[in-house]
Amino acid sequence: MRPERFRYSAENCSIRRTLDVVGEKWTLLVLREAFYGVRRFDDFARALGCARNILSARLNTLVAEGVLSREPYREPGQRSRVEYRLTDKGMELLPVLVALMQWGNQHAVGPTGPQVQLQHRDCAEPVRLQLSCQAGHILDSARDVTPVPGPGARKTA
């Protein structure tokens, strides 16, 4: 018997479409730095250590996708330049990065512990990501989740 999963096409997959935008190592690291407050090209380059052409391509993609915006600035006596700022769409990616960080802190951290810890600005308590349903139940594991066809599901032939 064929698993239920194979009754539907994966062509319209939200995960796949998201990975088309942010599914490359340098892109995720650009986003990390943007969440840490980095805004200028030279600062991204210094923080990441990647080739400038790669950085430029990743920034252009994020701008084209509406994840970052270019904002002009000018230092006194200098030519006009741009800063890269997270848009609302970009800010919505924070849980993705927190999930990656949380997993890494659990399974891929160095011997001295995490390099960065996230705290709630108001109370200084650690930030952690949790899955919950709309009724407010906290899910303990992936075993508490059942994928079901959504409105965009397309049956296979």
C-alpha cells in the first residue's frame, strides 16, 4: 500500500520554495548578521569572511525577495552608500534562525558552549522556540505533528 504522502505532489511545497530564497549557507549567515544588527556591506564581509562576489549575490537575492531593503546613507565627506535592513518579511525569519541555533546548541556546539545566547529584552530570560497548536497546546516532539493536505495540495496522477 502506498503511503498517503505519495498521493500528493511535492511541487507546491512551501519548504522547497523557502529554500529557493534562503537555503544556502551564506544566505543564512547574512541573515544571522542582519539579526545581530549588521547593516553595511563591509561589515557583513568582515563578519562572514566570504568572498565579496558571493556576499553581493546573496544580498541582491535577499533584496529582490523583499527580505532585506536597501537604505541610502552618507558619511560626512563620503559618497552615498546603502545599508541593508531587515524588512517585516525578513524579521519573520527569526524563528527559523532561532530553531537552527537551538538545534546547534544541543547537537553541534563546541566544547566551550554556545557563542551566542538569546535573551528576552524585557526580562533577560533565555529565549527558546516551542511548537504549539492554535489551541495553545505545547508539542513535545515531532511525533505530536501530523501532516495533512492543505488547500494548495495537488493530487498526483
